[in-house]
Amino acid sequence: MFKTKIIIAAVAAMVGLASLPAQGAEGGAHVERQNWSFAGIFGTYDQNQLQRGFQVFREVCASCHGANLMAFRNLSEPGGPSFSEEQVKALAAEFEIADATAEGGVRAGVAADRWPSPFANDQEARDANGGSLPPDFSVLAKARGVTDPFPTWVFNYFTGYQEGGADYIHALLNGYHEEVPETAPEGFELAEGKYYNDYFPGHAIGMAPPLADGSVTYTPGEDGVTVPETLEQYSTDVAAFMMWMAEPHLVARKQTGFVVLLFLVLFAGLMYATKRKLWAGIEH
């Protein structure tokens, strides 16, 4: 009877823990999971969404944040935004790249060049941002995430959940207080030059609200579908683009993994049939 009570209590505790919400990185507020096209074991990137996310990144984020692991030519690779090679070459040519071998020390960018940093060095970046160093965006979507309490994180292995970084970025961009961004809730001491954000660890973030409704005028996509130019849409699109930057071969990895699992299942079946054949005439 005592053991039965212990088992019931343990099950109740697990159910209670499973109902706890996911928390932002290092103690932020509850982060809602979004419906991403690349979620799940069969998810893929939405090309039009990545193109919109790149537009937000280029027009807004790139003024402070770099992406030094992304080359211009990556933007034309299959599975990503899939811009044409001509578009990528024209985009790269708009930037000046530091090159000691070039006349004057700079030259026009080419497709093989990496996305240039908006600042010459970290100190210049800090000076331009009130002492805060804007993080590089190359793998930020994999470096950030949400924390699930036990045992809910166990189920992530079965659902293939790996969108924590994108969920966190989306929440962060929507986590500012719209009425008076620089004013924290009553009782919270906010240092000068900081902004209150519900999802940022410690809630005091050095980045001012970067996006608002109407910040970016979307270029019509190939599908001709009109999307809303709202903070919610911007944050969703740029978070998806940042996920692609951090893991551009996500779709190929999923496809390879599925083939491997299928092979292992078939191999296990063959081994079982072989075992039955070899031991069929032997008593045991």
C-alpha cells in the first residue's frame, strides 16, 4: 500500500511538472512556442519567409549586428532564401570589403565574401551602443534557447524540438513595453540607457526596441502573397532567418537522419530473420 502511494505521488509530481511553462534563457518569462515551418522531423524552411527575414535583418538588424560566418553566396544555396546568383553578386557589390591587397585597402564585395561587420572592432561597437556589445547573429539562434522543466524536456527528444532559439528571439523582440519602453514595472530599478524586456535575462537590455509596426516595407515575394507589416510578422520572419543562418543544412540533416533510421529498422528486421533461420532447427 505504501509503495502504491509513492508511485501515485511520483506520477502526480511528474504531471504537475509537465504543466509548468518553458522559461526563457536563464530565468526569463514564459516563452510561447511558435508554429515554425521547420519544426518537427519533416519540417522545412519557408523560402519566402527567409527572404522577408533577410530583408528585416539587412534593413534593421545589420546596422548594429554582424553575421561573420555567413557568406553572400550562402544566400543563393538551395534550402535557404534561394536568391539568384545575379541578385547575390549585385548585393555583395554594394558593400566595401577591407582588403590589404586591393588599391586603397578596400574593394567591392564579391559573392565569396562574408557579411561585413557594421563596426571596425568591438570597442567601436561598444562606443556606438552605450557600452553594450551587439552579439554576432551567425549562430545566435543556436546559442539561445528556452528551459523546460523535468520531465517535459524528455518529450523534446521524441518531437524533435529544436526551435528554442527561434522561439526566444521572437519572444524577445515582442517583449518590450510598448507604452514607455524605457520604464520598468513598479519596483524594478532600471539603469540609465537600459530597456525593460520581459524575456531578457535580468530584464534590463541595452538594445532599444528595434522593430515596430511599419518599420519595414516588404518587397512582394514570388508567390505574390501580401503579408502584414507588423512587429509580430517581422519578429517571426527574422527569427526564422536567424535559425537558417545558424543551421543552414537543417533540412538535409533531417532527410539524412530519416534515411538512416529507415535503414536501421530494415537492418534489424534482416538480422532477426537471419537469427530465426539459423536457429530454426536447433532446440533451445
